[in-house]
Amino acid sequence: MRIAVDIGGTFTDVALFDEPQGTVTPGKALSTPSNLADGIMSAMGRTTDSPAAIDLMIHGSTVVINSIIQRQGAKTALITTKGFRDVYEIGRINRPESFNLFFRKHRPLIPRDMIFEVPERVLADGTVEQPLDEGIALQTAQRVKELGFEAVAILFLHSYRVPDHETRMREIMQDVAPDMFVTASHELSREYREYERTSTTAANAYVGPMVSRYLANLEDRLASEGFKGNLMIMQSSGGLCDVDTARRQCVQMMESGPAGGVVGSMAMCDALSLNDAISFDMGGTTAKACVIRRGSPDLSPDYFVGGYNEGLAIRIPVLDIKEVGTGGGSIAYVDQGGALHVGPQSSGAEPGPACYGRGGDQATVTDADVVLGRISPDQFLGGEMDLDEQAAHAALRRQVAEPLGLSVERAASGVIAIAVASMANAVRAVTTERGLDPRDFTLIAYGGGGPPHAVAVARELSVGHVIIPGSPAHFSAFGMLLADVRRDYVQTHFQLWADISMEELEGMYRELEQEGVRELEAIGIPGDQVVFERAADMRYVGQEHAVAVSTPANLGNEDARQIIKNAFDQAHEVRFSHSAPEEPAQLVSLRVSALGHMSKPPLPRIPEGTTTPPAEAKRASRPVIVDESERPIECAVFDRMALLAGNAIAGPAIIEEPASSTFLGPNDRATVNEYGHLVIDLEAE
């Protein structure tokens, strides 16, 4: 028995996999921000009566990203090479918005007066120019302890090449303060770029004590409920890691929840033979998008907490997910200038949207859906949670309609229109801004808020096809059950591509792979079950930034040199819309991903039917406002759980299920495939 848990801002989702039976059971409960374990146990209780029967729990959480965004981390010190104290604050000195008078640089997690310098110096080629001054290192450690710091980040220049000084500084710090959380940069990243490494290490130390306490409390709570299995953590790269690794490398959990949905989308692409898809996840707080090409998602080496313009750089392998602060709980308001905004503030789980009847009085996207008739007040969460339709009307009237002089229905339509435009921008960030045409992709929409708005988002982007998977509101948790154990390794190595020996390059890759085998064997995965993915960061000579390209499994001959160079030229063309095949290239870094295979739940198939849905799938129709005309039209309502493979439904229609509902426009058509997924053609005949 395996269970996956995905904590969102509004709901906590679980998916229980009974491996002997081959079945997956979903569950959902409101999140409990004051004590996340309460929400986990409540959601688990919807799927099993005995946590003791569970052998493995896979957990994805937003605790890391929330802690950094809300600046609720530990009091942290940074110890760095003498002369480089200001690297963290200076950053890249870029100004993306040159004419923005209100532009603000990134705000470091560690103020300058909490940064300490220690004499040492290693050159870029690995030569030790100045040994670590252990006397000053000891004095610094004692000073850090006296000042009451909870965590320490250690970053020395070029430690990605020779980490000995960082290792020794860590030992000194732990001798002085054994209970302090200490992290060194080489444990997180073996890449150059001192600012990005500094920012990543600082973030890891900043959230380290909080994450350690959270994981320890979760383990204690699970143990008290009878759970005796293993706990694994979802990483931002789309793989799993053991809980001890998660404690040390907390930043790997940055996008752990959304990563599960992307992994699930990859499985759908494989089952349906889709080469190119957009993974679109709309929950209660945010909407996320990620591109899947040729069956695999794009991995980005950089992640910016708070966006590229003003955000903090985190240098870890992370799925190229872009998100916007638009979800079902996003609050709609009118500013002093009379402009309507939706988000990024969210009503969350407590008190939630006004229609939840839990004390919330702010108008939200969910309230707008209720007013327009797209969400049934008596069918929410399968009827377990009654929505207050009058409260939704009152909130929209007070917050939006009256300030703008509109009817409540027109105000609700405006809220949805703005939310859709914002979510479409998240998709553009991973397509148009990457040189990709969204019209070439199929949109896979999930999350509780994805199905009601997926068709509108697709229409905004001129995407012609949308797929709604089975149990979309639990899809991210289900995706975690499909993930493999993963370790990612990077080693910076500068050399002209034409000069490097393929045999030498093969040896460097094998060293990284052997490190992966050792770490996965340490957590119980046999070495013969470990597979590897290789990549290289390359750039044209004279360029600053690199592009990652996949490399063959064996580089033992000269043919590989030209194959990889051609792949780099093609990747550069896709990413930047130009390439220069005749120009020499340079190797920057080597990348290896070690994957330990986990058994996976099958994608269940449903019984076959005819084109016409069965009579028991048809519910009473209801009036729904489908456009800005404010005139409701009668929409057919269907029970998704009663649909059969081959059934076709023409819009306007609503397809309801226990935790979500899919809205079809007047000219849309949905077909149920063999797996129970809704395949929607926009503007179909």
C-alpha cells in the first residue's frame, strides 16, 4: 500500500495505491495551515482506516516556498571567502525594466550584517592559493554561536571545484554548535556562478530548521497513528528522495507539489501517444504551467522565487514550471483607480471563499463560478460540502459589482475573464516566451480549478484540444505515485568542445553515475535497477549563458562529438530562434540524473459504451451564464462517474464529478476515451 499526499493552499489531496489490487483511491480535505499534519490525517482518513497498513508515503508540500515568500525562516548567518561579502546583495546587477521608477532589486534572506568573512582562496582551476585560516574560522564559528543564529550557510569561492575548505569550515562550525543547522554550497551545487550558489545555499539554510522540525513532527504524528512505513519526499525535479536527504537539501522541495502533476502528465502523454502537451494545474491559490515535449518536461537549472525581475535565484534542477497567483481562492477587488484585479492574494483554506460559509467575506474566483452557475452549490466535493450561494452573490456585489456600477452577473463574468487572461499568461511564459507556439500543443488540465476554466484558457491561446484526466482534483497526488527515486548531479568543467577527449568526458560522466549508484544503494535501491540520464550545458564561445542538451549513454567514439554539437545547435535554435553551427562551442557543465525505478499504478480503463451517454449519466439541466451577455442558457449536466468510453457530449454542458466540474462552451465537444479522460475539441462541428 502506497499513499501520496499533496498539500495545497486550500486543499490537501491524497491518492492511495493498493498494489495487490491495482486500484487507486483518491481523497481530499481542507488544508490546515496552523498544523498541516491535521489536514494530512483528515485526507488520509478518506481513503484508509488504518495508516499502519501503508508501506510508503510520498509527500509533496509548499512549506519551503511559503516560508521563503513570507520571510518566515530561521535567523541565518552566511560565512564566505574574505572579500566576497557583498556578492549576495549585489547579485547580477541586471535591471530588466530599465524605465520602471519603482523597480526593486532582490531582497536577500540574510542581511549584510549577518555575513562573515574567513580568509581562504581556491582558484578556478582548483589550485589552493591561500589555505583556510582555521584560527579565524574558529573565532567566526564561536561568534555565530554567541549571536544566537539558528542556521549557517557556508560558501567559499570555487568550492564547486575543490570543496575541502567548506568541508573543514563545516566541521569547525558543528564542533562549536552541534545542534545548529549547517549547510555548505558544494552539497547543493557543483556549478560555478558565485551569486546563484550563494543565494541557493542561503535559502537552504534559511528554511532548514523549519523543514527539519516539520518533517520530524510529521514522522512523529504518523508514528502515533500507527504508520510504520517509509516516508519519501517529492522533489522539484520530478523525482523522489528519502527524508534524510530532504532535511539536508530542503530547497529541493521548492516545487514538490506541482511536480507531481507534471509527472502524471508525462504518463498520460505516453499512454495517449502525445508528443507535445502543456501541463496546466489550477488549484485554490495558484495556477501552474509546464511544457512537455517529446514526452519529457523541460528542466531549468535556475528558479527565481518571486519572479526573474526581483526574485531570489535558486540554482537547482527544477521542472520549468511557471505559476501565477490565480486560483479558485484568489480574491477579486477594485483598486482606487477603478480597475478590477484578481489575486495574487488568496482566501486560502481558512476562511476560504465566501461561498464556503467559513467566515470569509472576500469575493473570489470560486464565488464567481457559483454566481455564473458553473459550480453547483449542492454538488461541491460530491455533496459533502454545501456552498452558500447567497454569500457568493453578496461578496461579489459588495466587492466588485457596486464599486464598478455593474450587475453581479456581469461582475462575476469580469472576474473570470481576468483570471483566464492571467492563467493564459502562465502558459505563454513556457511557450511563446520559449519560442514555442501553444497551438502546436494539447492542454492537459487538472487541479480542482483546472476543468472549469481549461476550455476558456485554451481558447485564449488558440489551443484546439484539451484533456481532462480522471480525478483531476487529485491528479498531482496521483502523479507522485508515478515518480521514480531521483538524484541529480552537476559538475562544472570549462573546455572547448573541439578539444575535449570523448574518452575523458565518458570518464567524468561515469564518476557522477557511480556517485548516484552509491547514494541510491544506501536507501535500498539495487544498483542494477538504477538508470541514468545524461546532459551537457553548452554555449558558443564568447557567450555567457548555456543551453542544456541530452547526450548519448556512451561517448566512447568520435561520432558522439558531432551528434552532441548538432543537438546543441538545434536546442539553441529552439530556445533563442537562432543558431550558428559554424561557430565553435564550449562545454560548461556535465549533468547526470540517477533514477531508481519504482513500481507504478496502472492507468485504469473504463467500460465501453456508445456515442450517446447512458441515461443514468444525465442530471437535471440548469441555467448557466456562458458569456458576457448576462443571459443564462440551459446547460445539460452530466455525472462523469457514470460516463462510458466512447460517449460524446456537445456543449454547452457541465460534466460534474466529486471534486471538480468541467465546463464546455456552446461549440465544444467532449469525448470520453478508454481511460475515462475527457478529450475536448474546441469549436468542434
